[in-house]
Amino acid sequence: MRKFYENARKLDQIKALTNPSQVQLEQLLGIIQEDEALEFYFYEENKFGPRPTSGWLKLLAEAGEFEVLKGAQASNEPVPRFKAIYLAECAKEVPDEVLKLTGSIKTKDQWTQGKFLEAVKNMPNDYIEKGDWIFWEFFRSPLAEVWFYAGDRAIDLMVKMVDINPDKAFAMAKVLLELRVSGNTDSYSEKATSHFNNYNYEEIIRAYCKEVCGRYPIRATQVLLSLLSDYLESAKKEDTTEREDFLYFTVRDLEANDRFERDFLAMLIEGICEAGKIAIQTEPENLNVLFKTLRGYKEGIFKRIEMYLLRFVEDQAYTERINEIIASRDNFDNKYMVYEYIKLLKYKFASVTKNTKNRYIKWVKDIHIDDKDNYNQRFIEANGRECTDADIEKYENAMRARKLYDVQEVFPELYKEFSDQSGWSEEEIKPWRSGVIRSVDPTENSPKKRDELLQMSVDDVLCFISNPENYKETGKKRFSGTPKEGLTYEFQMAVKEKPLDYLNASLEGVLELDEDFLSRYFHGIWDAIRDRKVEGFDWDKYLEKAKAIVDKFASRVEIHSAFQPLIDSLRECFNDRNKIEYTFERLEAIYDIVRPLLELKENIDISYEKDPVQLRCASVSGEALSHCVSLGVVCNRDFEKQWQESFREKIRNAFDIALKEIKTPWTCCTFGTDLSRIYWFDREWVEGKIGIILSNEMWDVVWNTYLIWGRPSRDLFVYLAEQGIYSKAISKLERVDVDEAEEKLEGKLSDHLVIAYFNGWLENGLEKVYNEFLANASGSVLGHTSRFFTTGFKSLSEKSDDDNEEETVARLKKYWEIRLEAISNEPEKHVEEAKGLTSWIIDSPFETKDVLQLFSRTLTITKGKLGRKGDIGHSIDILCKFADEDRLTALECIHKLLNNEYLEVYDKYYKDELEKLLNGIIREEKPNINVLQEAINLIDDFGRLHIYDYANFYDLLNEKLQKLETATD
């Protein structure tokens, strides 16, 4: 392979020629042909100079250099892309040559077509019309999402064409902004599709309004109107459904900061309105033409646009038309036009005649209930009684007030009259509009607010909420819950605010609470002790109340909503913030609470969640068994005598019930997540029940959760390995893709085995378990295995006198050597494992020289490829720092790493260190000739990858090499 930089220097001179000869062309072709890196360098613009001068274009075209652009996939390769860019740049200086060339190529590649379009845009105005065929060629067939290829260039061309040929500019605009029916949904707005995506379509609309409408405002608006009409006509052929409702949002939300939906149709209508406002500002004398065009369309959306635009005309202009619209009963009654109709009335009120105002007021006063029987039926359902004439009058006044709500500023007295007579609040009167999000306050209808409850004594609060008459439903209000629902939330917040007061409440008062308030009682206490340190929290009183609740209701599954916060709050007694001071009596009290709940019959929906550990979070019985584990740990640790005498049997009883009778996934998963803890405090029970715990029936629940959520201890691992449990799991290994390995159970099994190997647990013949894994695991899983080892490297790389750490480091180094030897026999089969081993250079605990040698051998197997793309920067950085130990090997390793992607992306991690290394080689008085040669070759190959940051070192190193060779001769 030819030297890159030696030829690149020649290309720098050749590119600058403004009138090259045939001889110089042959010289150029002799350099770049058959060498893609040099060909790339010639056509690109880089730090050493611009692209070739336009004087080269004709000779290059005659030599067939642009024939490659004819291919349908031409832009898939970098060199053709740079050729297309070069051609577009040449259009500024030699447009004739570019027109001739693009006409002969007729490319089918969309990216290249986009560059040809850019070439036309770059041409002087006199040539643009000659090349606009490229625009029509590109948009001849419907293409989706073509902005990347041509969007911004097409806009620029359209804008330039306005000055050259307005007719063609508007024709281009119609192509760019055309909407078509996609046929994918039932919504008219969603049916619309374009050449572009939503965001880019909006960009075109903005450019059109800014650049085109400013010069030809009326005509520009008419073009957009015709596009809307054409789309609605085509949509009508697809579906006969009434369309006005689908277009309701498009005009109404123009002024909203948070648009309901940015679909194509909404953006087109917004563009029409913006263009129309520009016309109003810049060409008011010709507005009759625009409004006549609008009235010529039958669809209601055009009338709504007209109403919108009339709001912006000069005062007292078009008063006749404004009054005609306001005085139309059809417009008054049209639910789809109500927004624009009301806004026009409000903002042009000064133009509305007295006669029109009186007509509007009469229509408002004439609002009545049309079907009183239907209204009476709905009233009965909501209020539990028949409505009276007074009820009907209030409702009708509310509807009149609602009609006036948006124009109350211009009809203040009339609005106040109807509002007062209705008895409704402003929130109830306010018109509801689809697409408007209203936050729901669950406490809105509560008869007592939190602050009121906090002013009452606890006994008075409990007395109040125990009487259902205090929160009797009187008819649901819009957007809100029932009085009881609101009161339960307010009660919870009061309990959270004063947890000690409510903890001291009478037991009888708490026991009388129904399920909803009982649930909020425990939620409030749980919120308090979970969120903050509660000084003086009396766990004994809490346990007393919890025990009484469980004794009274344990068999009633409908109390589940109260048991859930109760069991969750008990978890806090094991946490540091409000941790209970353990006594054996308290442990027994907690056990007496959770033990009955273990047998609570629960109906948990597993359709949306399959992970039993996640299901346990919503399960009372599952959390109860988890608490039993915590009780076992504390009792065995702090109260060994009582543990041996009685408490162990209690915990075993709970475990046996769960294992033999309950057997739900959300309960038995605890035997997986906490198997190590259970084995720690009751090895005898685990060993006696292991056949049931890890039976085929329980395997998926227990073993899988053990792998995913648990962590092995030494004793448990050794026991399970001796019992053949790990061997059984290894026999079930599935072959998985590399991207899935880390998430799969195989990857978690691998983690357990790595922990065992790392910590030296594989003794007394247990090495065979790991060997079985190596023999059965797929390459992708083994790649994950190799990487997982490194999670413990950082602790080992820190200096320590611990003999165990020295043994661990020696064991891991031996592992790397053994695996490389094994992989070398079948490198293709184990390439993923070898890639995983490349990560061992990061935070490596081994001697530098050993790391360099082993890393070099590993890269030889992987052909320089790393297992993780992000490792490239750190790996080169580390190699540069290790170079003092062995410069040649370090440089060779860096050279091998050039076979990875993202070298330039991650160069911030290694660039400074690499330059420091190269400078060190240059400054060395007696450098190694092999090191010099390797450094030169490395820089040359960086250049071939279009990374030119180290080019200045190339000449310096070559000069040093030549001096060394001369001195040697």
C-alpha cells in the first residue's frame, strides 16, 4: 500500500491547479485510482486546503469520474458523496459544465439528487431556470421524509425563483406544500401526509410566509387556500364523514402556546392565516380579492378562516361583512364555528351594529332545554330526585351564561345576571372544549379541607368521618370526584401532617373506620415516616393498632387497600430514618401482624406485569413473607437464644405455608431474592427444603428471581454448586444474540459464576461447574462474562497489602492467559469472548508489561476490534500511558485499534496522551528504529481514516528516521 501522506502532499498541489492539462490529469488518476483514501482526500475539503478548483470539472467528467453517481445507491459510499458535493460547489463558477453533467448523469440516488438540486440553487440567476428540471424530476413521484435529501435546498430554490419567475416559484410551492390522503386513519387531520415530516413541513410554511408572502401576499395566500381545498376534495372521495369536527382544533388553537396537535392540516391552515395577516398588513387595498376567494369555497373551514382574518382588519373596515356573519343564526348555532364566531364578536364589537347586538342578545335569552324529559332523567340519575321548574330555570340560565362566557367583557351585565341566577360557579359555567386538558383535584368536593381537619381534634375528625351523612353525595360535579373520595384524600394529608396525634388516637375510633378511611389512615402515617424523621414516633402504639386491625379484618380481602399501606409502613421499622429499637417482644408483635396477612387471598392482575418481584410490590402476602425474612435476620443476629428456642419455628412455619400452600409467584419469589439471607440464618431449613424450593414447579419463579435480584454468598454458592443446581441451570442455557445477553438469565447466571471465580469460591472440585459453563455458553454470553469480571478491577488496582488480593490478581491473570490459549484454538467461535477480554485493559490490576502482552494477543484474535465502542478512547489513552514500559508494543496495539469505529468521536480521551507519546519519541536522543517506523505507519493510517490531527508529526518522525538510518549507514 502506498504511503498516504507522501501522496496527499502531491494532491494538495494538484487540487490547486486552475487550468490543469491532460498530463496532469493522468498524474492525478495515477495517484487516486485504486486508492479510496487518496481519492477521498482529493475531493474533500479539509484543514490542508479546499476541494479541487472548478477548473478540474471538465477533465474529470471526460475521464468518467462522475459515472459512479448514476447508481441508485451511489451515496452509500463516501467518495461518491464528496464528488456530488464538489459538483454542487462548481455550479457557482461553471454552471454550464454542471448543467451538462447533471443532464447526462440522470442519477437515481435521492441524496445525490438533493446535491444536484443544491447545484441549481448555487447557480447564478440566469442559469437557474435552465436547471429547474432537477426539481421537477426529484418530486415527480411521491416520496416520504425527503427533507434530508432535498428539503432545505428546495426551499432556497423556491425563494430564489420568486425573483426570476414567480409562476414557477408558486408551482414549486404547490409541490412542496401539497398534502395527500394517506388512508391510514379515520381522522382527517391524521390522514394528511406530505413529502416531509411534520417539523420540516412547518419549516417550509414559515419560509413561504416570510419570503414569498412578503412579495405577493394575496396570491401567496390564494395558493395555500387552493392546496387546502384540493386536499379536502381528495379526502372527501375517501370518506363521506362530516369533516368540520375533525378540523375544529386547527384554527382555534392558533393562538395557544401549547398546540393541541401539530398535524399537517393544522400547519397548512396556520400558514393560510399567517399569510392572510401579512396580506392585511401589506396589501389592504386588495383584500376584497382575498375575501372573495375565501367565500368561493363551500367548506366551513374557509368561513372560519375568514372570521379569523376579519379580526385583524382595520377598525371600521368590512363592517357589513362582520355584521352579516354575527347576525347569522346558522353561525350562532354552529358548534364547529363557535370559537371564531365568539372571537370575532369580541374583538370587532365596535363594528357590530346595535341591531346585530340585540339580535345576538335575543338568541342568548331564547336558549331553553329542548327535551325536558331527557333532562329530567339525567337530573334524577345525578341527584336522586326529579327536577323542579326552579332547577330547569337555573340550568337554562347557566347555559346562557356559558354562551356569554367568552364575551363577558362586552356583555358584562348580561353575563352577571345569568351567572347569578344559575347559582353555578365560574368553573362550572366555563365552556368545555375537547382538546383542553383540565387538571382534576380529587379533593374538590370534600366537605372538609386539610386545614379544617387540622384545626379539629383527632376524636372530632374520627367522629366526623365515621358518619356517612357528612359526605353524602348530592350529585356529581364535572371533572371531580365524590365528597367521600375528596374527604379520604384530605384525611390522609391531615394524618401525614400530624402522625403522632393520629397515632395516639383511640383504638376504638380507628377500628370503626371503613376500608377507604382506614387505608388513608395508614397511607398518611406511612407517608410521614417514609418522607422524614418523625421524632418520638411510638412504634408500640403503631404495632398495637396494626395488630388490632389485622385481628379484626385479616380474613376480608376487600380490606386489601388498607392492608397494603399497613404492610408497606412496617418496612420502615427496618430502615434507618425511623428504625425501631429492636426488642424480642417487638419482633413477635411484628410477626403476629404479618403472619395472618401471609394467607390473605389476593387477586393480582398479571396481564401487564410478569416479573414476580414487581408483582410483590403490590401484594400484601408477598410483602408479608419478605418481612418474615427481615425478622429472621434480626432475631438470629440480636436474639440468638429466643431464635433457637421459639422464633425459628415461627419463621419456618411461615416459609412452609408459603412454599406448600400459597405458592403464588409474588410470594414465593422471596425465596429467590432473599435466598442468601435465608440460608444465612437457617441453613438447615434451606437444605431440607431445597428440593421443593428449586423444584421444576418453582424453578422459574425462585431460580430466576435469585439470578436477577439476588446476590450469591460464598456458603450458599458452594452448597448449590455441590447439589448440582448451577449445573442444572447451565444445562438450560439458551443461545442468545450479543445484544440480548446482558438482559437474559444466561447473563445473570454468568454474573454469579464470575463472582464465584473472582472471589476464589471454586475449590474442591467446583472448578468443573465453571468449565461446564464455558463449554455450554454462547459466544455472546461469554463476551458478557469477560466484561463482568472488570466490575471488580478498580478495587484490586488500588494498592493494598492484602494477601487475598494478590491471590485474586494472580488468579485473574492466569484466567486471561488460559482463555486466550483456549480461544486461539477456535478464534472464530470465541471472538465475542475475546472482544470482552479487550476491556481488561481498563482499570487493570496487573503489571503493565503483562497487560500490554496479553492485550496485544487479544487484539490479534479480534483483529483489533473491541467489545464496546466506548472503550476505544480509554484503551488508546491507557496504551499511551503504558508506552514507557514498552513503546513498540503499545504503538502496535494502538495501530490494531484503528480497525474500530468512532475513533474520532472519542479522540478527546486519548488525543493529548497520543501527542505526548509522539513528542516523546521525537525528543528521544537514541530512538528505536522499529518504534519510529511503527509511529510513522500509525500516523499514515490515521490519515487513511481521514483523521489528520497527527499529520505534523509525520514529517518530524520521517526526518528523525532518515537521520537515524544515515547515521547507521
